[in-house]
Amino acid sequence: MRKMRLALAVSLALAAPAARAQIVMPPEGEEHAFRALAADLERMVEVQQAGGWRIDRYEIDDMVPAALQTVCKVPRDTRVRALAWYDRRIALLGGPVEQAWAKTRDLTKLKPLLFVTRVRMLLAETDRRALTECPFWLEPDRNFHGIQSDRNRFTFNVETGGLVQLRKTEGRWTYGGGGVIRGLIGRGFDHTSLLIGAEFAGGAMVKLGGGGTFVINYFPALPVVIRMHDRTYHYDVELAPVALFQGDDTRFSYGMRFGLGGGVQSRRTRGLIPWAGIAFAYETYFPGARPQMSFLRGGLRVGIVWN
């Protein structure tokens, strides 16, 4: 489905589109609504491009209903200023795009210009339609913060995924796999989010010494995540106090985690922003109920952001 482009998310997380080199943020002095308008529409176009951009008219038409949810909340004079700002960006990138194509005949070189041109097209079409199609309950608001991200609002985040695990104990390594689920309360800011919550993971690992036997480990944790946003992409840095107990030994071992991750977000659908990506972590457990242990854990991760 066009509205749920998560099938492309993992491959996108591993590739940096050429257009991203030309990110230009709106002027800092502009009102919230101006910045929210640019952020929302650019995120939508980037998601749309990820599915393969075909014919301009039909791609724009597909985005219009969702884009109007943003555009209708932005005052008309702000939309006009935003159109002029995109015109200046297009000129700086060598546009209009038709003239640039006639000179280069190279779509790869034109990706930044194509992206900005498509955002401008979406804004122009939704601005035109907003004059007659905006519902009465979407009143313009200069303090509007957008709807395609968690900027300046609280969110509830649910994340889950599979894990590959390596454990080192007393100089010996073993391996296994499992899964994780967690719920996080988040507070978004302009380009970052702070998330805090609870996590529970578990998995089977081959016992040291082999013999075909397994031990079941459980990992409760209280993660604190700083999430940095770059349009549809996000990058995570995580710290967490962690604990470990086993299916046949319920004594707790305690430790700390340092983690890194990233993902790609789709556009907002029914109040939810879905995303998919990857996460990696190093954990160390202090001597106590068990000898000192270290874990390397990583795998695919999917989540939803609920505003």
C-alpha cells in the first residue's frame, strides 16, 4: 500500500539519498507554522520517492489528502512565503528542473533539484485546493507544529524486534537469539526527541560447554534514548540500566547498556507514524549472582509513534 511504505524501510536505512546533501532548514526566525509546513511536506515527498516516483500528477494527487491536513493549519500568507522560499532554493540548485535537465541529461545530478521541485509542486497544489477544500475545524494557527513528526509534543512509542546475541563469560563466547518489546514515553523538540520507558527482552543461548543444551535469559531494562531526526531518518543513542535472570535461576544480575540504532519513518496514518530500522547494543553485567558477563546484541527493529 502507498500509505504504508515500510517494506522499503530497512533498505532506506542503509542508503543515503543524494538529495539529503542539500537539506536547507527554514530560517530560524520564522514562525512555527512555516517550519512545520516545510518539515511535513518534505517528509511526505521523501517517503513518496522511496516507493519510486513515476508521474508527477499522480504522485502529487496521492499525497494531497494527507498534505492538506498540514496545509490547512498554516495561514495563507505563511504558505505564500514558503512558496517564494522554495522558488529561491530551486534557483540556487540550478532550476527550473527542465532547464537543468536540458544542460546535464543526468538524473543523478538532478536529485536535489528534483526533490525541492516536487515539494514545491505539492505545496502549490495543496495551497490552491486549500482555498475551497479545507474543513472548518482545521483553522490556521501560527503556532502549528506539524503532524508528520513528534515536534513539540508528547508521544507514546511501542517498539519490537528480533535479536542476535553473543555473550562472553570468563573469556568464553556463546551465542543465541531472541526478541524484545518496549514502551517509551517521548517528548519531541525541533530536531531531537527524548524517550524514557520500560523494556523486556528474552532469548535462548547455547550453554557454555555445548552439549546441545540451552539457557533461557530474560532482560528487563529502563532505557533512556536520545533520538536525532533528519527528515524521515532518525538515529538513536541509548543508555539503560539492565538486569538479567534465567529460567532456571531467578537471581538478578545487574549491569549497564550502551546502544546505537537508526530507522526510517513512514508518513502518519490514522494517528500513527510507523518506522523500521536496526539497533545494536553492548551490555556489561557486574559480578554478583553470576560472574561478570558481556553481551553484544543487535537486530531489526520496528515501531510506531502515537501522537
